[in-house]
Amino acid sequence: MARVNANGIEIAFETTGPETAPAILLTRGLGTQMIEWPAAFWQGMVEHGSRVVRYDNRDAGLGQKFGPCEAPPEGEGGAGQAPTRAAYDLFDMADDAVGLLDGLGIERAHILGISMGGMISQIVAARYPERTASLISIMSTAGEPNPLSGPQAALEALREPWPPATDREAVIARWVRDDRLFGSRSHPSNADSARDRATAWMERCYCPGGMLRQRAAISATGSRAAMLRRISRPTLVIHGDEDPLIPPAVGARAARLIPEATFKLVKGMGHDLPAPLIPELLDAIVDFCRAADHGHIAAP
């Protein structure tokens, strides 16, 4: 695991692929870690000729923490509620991403993010077009009012307090439950595989306090609709038609806000990257990045 000081913080990252290859920066979503990228997803990009950079967001994984990892007391973001005063916002997290590129000497990269990572990637593309070869925003939003308008069960699960770190089995069970709840109905995770991934996630870093601070950052940033209208780089917006957390219409709305963005609706995909759909996702992303590199992006 490598580390770099960037944007005033320490960022944990991994890079794979030739340094001379076109770079693609992968940014994770709320409370998740770089190890949660499916290996077939990022390794497939490397096999297609990319240099892949994965990293941990601040307050997740081995990223720098901005407060205690245990859940805060009632009234300070307890009971699953984000703190009322944000320690940072998504603009700061976007600056982290660009700072990482600076630290690696990467002048320009394809910027790909999922969920909250898509929000961060949108900001990078809008504020740093000279650093952005293309934007790939997956299962994300424009941050407009009431963006999480999915089924009530999914929203309640997202806000439910996480168990204490001392109850290891409860934490793992919660992760597995959420994986099933937010994931694709058509391609559910294997129970044993989900438990293995949950165990790896917890043992590497369990930081429910960080999740709440990231949620506060999303709220503090607010709508990015006006910013999306200013994005000038080639953009691919991907959303699953089975997403139980962020409805496909929300992803389509974000695509409409970005000039000449391409929208791809993936049949059978929820708020995850299911293994059976990775070949389809890779084909779309790799082809889009190559076209962007050669200036061959056509209007949708």
C-alpha cells in the first residue's frame, strides 16, 4: 500500500499498469474502500491498456480520518444521523483526487466514480477540465433536492446506525444485508463471497464515524446542477435499471444536465457492480475512453 501527501492530507492508493499508459482514476462511494472494486473490473481496464489508480477517500479505508471512527454520541450525528456541521465537503474530496494525480505526476486522467465517487468525479471534471480526459459517472446524482427518492426500505437502511466495532458478527451481518438490499435483484451476490468481502472490509478499517462525516459532506455541498451544465469534457453516465437507492431517472437527469453526455442504462444492475455485468461495463467504458483519447466522441 502506497501513500502520498496531497491537498494537505495523506492519501492511501494503489496504481497498476504501465506508467506510460492512459490513466484512469477510480473513486469509491460512501463509506467504501478501494479494496471493494471488483478485481475483474479494474484488472480488465489494465488488460485493455490503462494505468489504473485506486485510492481510499478521506475518512474511509486507510485514508486520513477527520474525527473518531466510532459513531458519535446522540445529538452529534448519533442514531445514524450525519453531524450538523460538516468537517469538509465534496469540493475538498475532489481536490484530494486532483492532489493524488499531482503526487503521481499524472497530468490528465479519465475520472471514474460510483455513487458519492461519481459526485466527486463530476466536480473534478467541472473544476479541472485540463486534468480530465473524460468523465465516467456511475449510479450517481446531480445533488438536487430529494435525490434519494428510492424505496423507503433502502433509504431507512442507509440511515440505520451501524453496530459497535466490538460486535464483529453484527457488523459483518449488516454489511452483507446492505449488499443484498442495495445490489442487483437479477444478479444477487453469493452469500459466502459477500461474507468474505465484508470481513475484509471490516478488518482493514471500520469507521462508522467517517461514514457520517462523508454524508455530511454530501449535504453540505448541495446541488451541483449548475456545475454539471459547465462540464466540457466527454462524459459517460451509467446507471442500473434495478438501482434501489438512486432511481435510474435520477441518473438520466444528471446526464441531461451535462452537455452532450452519453447515458447508458444497464439492464439488471442495482447499486453495485455485479460480476456477470462487468464485461458489458468494461466494453462501454474502455470504448468510451479510447474514443475520448482520440477525439472521436459523438453527441448522443
